[in-house]
Amino acid sequence: MSYVDEIIEAVVAKNPSEPEFHQAVKEVLNSLRPVVDANEEKFRREALLERLVEPERQIKFRVPWVDDKGQVQVNTGYRVQFNSAIGPYKGGLRLHPSVNLGIIKFLGFEQIFKNSLTGLPIGGGKGGSDFDPKGKSDREVMAFCQSFMTELCKYIGENTDVPAGDIGTGAREIGYLYGQYKRLTGLYEGVLTGKGLSYGGSLARTEATGYGLLYLTKEMLKMNGIDIAGKTAAVSGSGNVAIYAIQKAQQLGVKVLTCSDSTGWVYDPDGIDVAALKEIKEVKRARLTEYKNYRPNSEYHEGRGVWTVKVDLALPCATQNELHLEDAKALAANGCIAVAEGANMPTTLEATEYLQEQGILFAPGKAANAGGVATSALEMSQNSERLSWTFEEVDAKLQGIMINICHNMADAAERYGFAKNYVVGANIAGFEKVVDAMLAQGVV
Ligand code: NDP
């Protein structure tokens, strides 16, 4: 059996009931076969893959808090510090009822390669809780965040582990978490990113993941002789990544026809109204059923369906495994030319393979959505030098980083004889730097 197959088998046996983690390990290791095969003897002696798939540290803790009725609630908190070979652990905190250890491990594992791809000195980690901020009062969210940070603060710091936002963790949650960290430690340091502008946040961080997705998509199309202007797109999700992806797409001349949330989706033939979407999601924290009140021409549908719309570009920006094989078939049948992942692992393995077989350009999340973490690293730099850069400065750096990532993934794919396979390219490009650092640092 090959080294890669042995490791995949061992991961499944050793980590039962963690299907998302298995999926991420399979996707990454399968695409690393050319590099692993070429270095098999050395990697086996160093147990390199065994070390890569085993987190350096996993922390799981109780998060008790009191709701508005005086009832005590208990959630589970997680922080997985996966790999610090190239820098302090960096990765978001997800607050969603679906969170479990396997999901945090899949996200942390992917984060290692994504962070490496940015070219910045950040290792991989991820955390979160099964707490659901939806429908909670501000006081309840604060009570949860303070309890969560009371435990988490023992394991993080500006030079060790720097968490950020993710699903369910936006500006409000980061603010409460930061306040509690400062109160407990007495340190005013850049321990979290995605902070508000009045206390150390970076301009353009809010927009970074969605904007970065479009910068990379534009470059990927350009490398293939296609102009992004004038194209149509389907976007899923209506959170942080989706909103700013739609905004930048429109600035680049793309007409975005859809968005969605966990209960339904919107089709707007005139193009999604970003101002309306922001008001519904960021101000009112309401459901997408409200969208029709702003745009009578639009349609609202219950359930899933964004990928059935005829578009040139598909940008999944909601959550993992939201684009299935039948969705990929529908996109291909409708003439879609490119899929770029704003979310983490939104496309199933079968759907990814199908899209690639059809010759549809496919940018994996670890490259396409790396703009968020890259700008988080820029926030860390600004915190260290106690300076704030302008929006234009940060945005220009973000564009440079995304264009670089795009070329790095394309070059790595080509070097190993997999031209235009950006999944292989992104994984190899991210892996090479991490492996180099791991081997240089000895058996740790
Ligand atoms: P948000 O919480 O702001 O938005 C998430 C969106 O996805 C919402 O519209 C939500 O709908 C929808 N959604 C969440 N879970 C599900 C589900 N199980 N089924 C259907 N829809 C769902 O999160 P973000 O925009 O920050 O994150 C979106 C994705 O992008 C995630 O995969 C995240 O890991 C990834 N990402 C985020 C980065 C960032 O900087 N924020 C950076 C890199 C990646 P509803 O409101 O109904 O729950």
C-alpha cells in the first residue's frame, strides 16, 4: 500500500465519527501524491505525514453561561492548534450548533496549507463552539463569549495563537471576546483579529475574504484568457464572505443573480441589491424572506437551489458540502465556466472531480478564500508596529497576495504535470513550505 493510502486508512481508523476531517485529509493527501511519491523514503523515516495529520494540541472545554431567563446553559468549546511550523497558530472561531471536534479539525487542517499559501508567517489552527448566536440577545452572546474566553485565554496570545471570526463570529462577538481577554490578562495586545477599528482592527478586514475571492477569480480567468467583466454569477450564503463577494463582483462588472441562507434562497434577475442584503443580515439579523420587500421583482424559494440557475461563475460562500454532484452537473449543463470557493470545503469530493473533468476552472477554498486570513496577518503586523494602514494600502496588499496565490497554485500544478488542476497546485504549493520548516525544526 502506498504511504498516502496507509495514512488515510490510519486517520479514518484513529478518528472515527469525524467524516469532515477524513474528507479534508483525503482531498489534501490524494493531491500531494506526486510530491510524497518522489520523497517517500525520507518522509516515511521522518513520519512526516503522521505528524502532519496529528494536531499539535486539541483543547476541549466546558462553557457555562446564564440565559435571559436565569437558566444555566452549557456549551462545548474547542481550540485545535494544528501546526505551528511556519508561525503562531492562526484561524477563526466558529459558533454554530453543528460544531464538533471533527469539523474543527477539518478546518484547522485546511488552515495549515491556506496560511502557508498566503506567503505570510502564520501556522494553522481553528476553534469554536456549538453555541448558536442566532436568536440570542446581546447580553446572552456576551455572557457566552466571556465564559468561552475565560478558558480559551490560557492557550492564546499574540505570539502563540491568534483566533479570528468565522461562521457566527462577527464584529460583536470579537469585541466581547477581546474585552474579556484584556480584563483577564491585563494585556492590550493583538490576540484576536477582526477587531473593531476603534481598538486595533484593520481597515478592509471585513471585506477581505469576499474581495479576495473575486481578486483571485479575476486572475484565474485572466490566466485562461477570459475577462471577468460582463459575466453572471451565482453566490450562496448571505454572511460576511457572501456579502463582500457580491459587492466586489458587481464592482468588477459581474451580475450576481442569487444569494441564500440556511432556510432558503433568492433569485434577483436585476442583480442582488447589496445595500438591502446588508440591512437584512447585518442590521436586522433577519431571514432572506425579507428581501422581497426591498426588491419586488425577485423570487424567494425555500430550501436549496442556487446552483440550478444558469450562470457563468459559481461562488459557494456559505458552508462545507453545500455543492453536491447533482449541483455540479446542473452548473455544467448550464455552461458554467468557473467555480471558486469562498467557503471552506463547500464542494464535495465527487462534485469537485466532476467539475474538473468537465474542464470547468476550479479554485479551491484554501486559495480562493485566503484573503481573510491574509488580511488578519496584516492586522497583526499593524498591531505590532502600533500603526494603522489606510484602506487603499491594505486592499492593494490583499490584491497582490491573491494574485500571487493564483500564480503559485498554477505554477505548482504545472511543475508536477497537472496543469490547470488548481486543487493539486494549491495543496502542493502550501505543503512545500510547511514540510521544509517541519524538517528543518527536527522531531517536534
Ligand atoms: P457567516 O456566519 O457570516 O455567514 C454564513 C452564511 O452561510 C449565512 O448566510 C448562513 O445562513 C449560511 N450557512 C451557515 N451554515 C449553513 C448551513 N449548515 N446550511 C446552509 N447555510 C448555512 O459566515 P462567513 O461568511 O464568515 O463564513 C462563510 C464560509 O466562509 C465558512 O465556510 C467559513 O469557514 C468561510 N471563511 C470565512 C472567512 C471569514 O473571513 N469570515 C475566511 C475564510 C473562510 P444562516 O444565516 O441562515 O445561518
